[in-house]
Amino acid sequence: MAMTPFRSGLIAVSVMASGTALAADIPPRPASPAYAAPQRPYDIVLEIGGGPQIRPAYEGADKYKVMPFGEFTLHYLWLPGFGEIKNGQVTDGFSFGPSFRYLSRRKSSDYTDLHGLNDVDASFEVGAKFAYTFGMFRPWVAVRHGFGGHSGVVGEAGLDLVMRPTPVTEIAFGPRTSFASSDYMETYFGVTPAESARSGLAVYSPGGGFKGVGAELRTRYEFSPQWAMVGTLIYERLIGDAADSPIVQVGDANQFTAKLGLTYRFGLKLFN
């Protein structure tokens, strides 16, 4: 029997409709695991860097020197069994991170004001920094323990006013105070009887407590998600037993520091 054009078209449409229904019944092929995006691309995100700084030659000095400084920031941390320890987001609430400081060797023969005093080896301080952010304000405290030249406990506390004029720019400004244990104060501001006999400075034994007050201005500009420039200006006025030290009396209680550096942010996958 001859097939009319109308009947031919009807059969073609029926076949196409059947094919469409069959295709819909077949579930799509799952993506290959090799190309699936991981749910947690990094277990830790760090930012490291550094640059030059101008700072007092030693605490209480009236002379300055140029030396390198380092930057280290923990942005994100995930640990097995604990989950997300730090999320790295700029949100209100508590946050924490590591706190480090390096103090170069104080060699008395390099400075006229220190002749006769004992040398102080280089020190490395390790500790933590805790902060609480609410709106534009961020109070914080950092506490560290010293190794090497001193074995005391030191720290700082402050209140930052944080402004973000652009998504890649942050400006933080606020007051600061510093404190130290008697071990630290004795090392950097004390004068023993033997040192007094050699240097002519009065015998002095400071106690622990507040060491200084001042202010800090810090700026940050991100060139890219990985690279940023940071700049810091710090003023500290030594107070209390630190200011009364004969070492400071022949030096200067007003201490200024300026830093400028580059940092690099990167992530690491530590766990499966």
C-alpha cells in the first residue's frame, strides 16, 4: 500500500517522540571523580611574607636601625575530628591565630650607652592572638613566651577601628598597651651590681607589669587573591618600671617603628 505524505510525517513524529521519552528515562552519567571539585580544597590557608623595618636598636634606645621583619597569618584551618577550627571569613565574633616575635641580639659593645652591660642573645617569642570583632571594632590580646635571650612572658592588647574602603583595602588604627613578666623586664631593663660597677649606671631591678602605651596604624592592599602589600606605623611610650630604667634614662622612652612588606597567601591539602 502506498504511503501518503501525511502518514509518513505522522510516523516520523511518533518515532521522534518515542526517542525523546527513552532518552529521558536514562539517568545522566555521573561526573568522573577525577574532575569533580573537592568539597574542601584546602585544610589550611596561610599568609607569609616580610620586608624591611626601621625600629629602635634595642628597647629604650635613642638610635634606630634597619632590619628585616616577618609576617605570618593563619586564615583557615580544618582538623580531622574537630572540623573547621578557623573559617577565615571577616565576620563578627571570636577569632584566633598564632603570634610570633623575633628580637635580635643586643651586643653592648655596639652602643656607647650600653658599655659594661651584659650581652643579650637573640630571642624568639611564640604564642597566640585572640580577637573579638563587632562591626568596625576589634579588641584583641596577644600573649607569647620567650626562648633564647629571655624566658619571660610578654604581650600586647589593643582596640582596632577597622575600615574597608574597598574590597581589597583594609585600614586598622587604635590604641595599644604592652606588658611583660619580671624575667623579661630584668633582661632588657635591669642593671645588676656587677653591670653597675662596669657601666656606671645605677643598680636597678624592675618588676613585671605594664611596659608601654601607644598607637598603631596598619594598612593592607591586595594586588590579587594571593599577593598583598602591608604597611605599619607604631608608636610606643615606655612607662612604669621600663621607663624608670637607667638604660632608658640615657636613651629614649619614645619608641617608633615603621614596616613595609609583601605577603603571599596559599593553601595546603594535608588530609584526605
